[in-house]
Amino acid sequence: MRILGIDPGYAIVGYGILEYEKNKFYPLQYGAVTTNAHTDFQLRLKEVFLRVDEIIKTTCPQALAIEKLYFTTNQKTVIQVAQARGVILLAAAQNNIPVYEYTPLQIKQSVTGYGKAVKKQVQEMTRNILRLEKVPKPDDTADALAVAICHGYSYRSKLFTQIGKTL
């Protein structure tokens, strides 16, 4: 199964493409989509959409796993991240890729075995699981890979939540 993991955002969208086969992960591609802070917000959303759409078209994932949005104290930021998440989901829908979402707790539990693991522990376990020399940077990229790992481990169990049917 080919999985596209996404850590949503509007300034930085982390992504990672993993092949999951016989309980092993093989990293195919990972990185970050970045937008310029001095660009109009709607143009930043357009850039996120176009780049994620291009990633989907060039890597042909069978599933998109994305971190569930959780409320923070900054309402403006959470609304903007939700809008970026919306254009990412649109890219998946237009390419008929099913979308699965996971909470930070589910991701931490899946990758480290401990739901309250700190970011550094999750990143190091992600590096270890994928047999990488170093933790991918920026942090959003490592987070996206962790989401993809979570989906690989969770997909066959009843622990995942699919958004709709095949979008």
C-alpha cells in the first residue's frame, strides 16, 4: 500500500510517501510544501492545493493520512490551518484518494507505543522505523511521516476513521 502522510498547515505542509508492505515501511519521497509569509492568504492556499495535487499525481498514493485538527488557543491560526486542510482534502477528493484522519494521541501511540510521547521521541522512532540516517527536517516532514506510519499500522484494524467513502 502506498500512503501519503500529511501534516497540514498553510506556511509549511509536511508530506511523506511510504510504501507499506509485509509490515515494513519503505520511504519513497518526503519533504515540505512551503508558502511565503508575505503572499496573500488565498494565494498561499492555492499554492498548497497545487503542490499537494502534484504530489498526488506523481506518486499515486492509495490513501492519504492526515492529522486531525485540534483546537489551540490561537483561533486565527486554527481557522487558517483548517482552510489549508480543506484544500488538501479537495486535492485528495479530485484524485479519488480515500482520506483517513488521526489524532495526535493516535499517532504518538502508534509510532512510539506511548500516547503522551514528546515530539523528539516520535521523530526518533519515525527515523528508526524508516531506517533513516537522521530525522527529516523540517519537523512538519517528520510529523507527516509519523502520520503515514500510523495509518499503515492502523489501516487493517478498526482503529481508523475514514472521511466518507472513496472521495
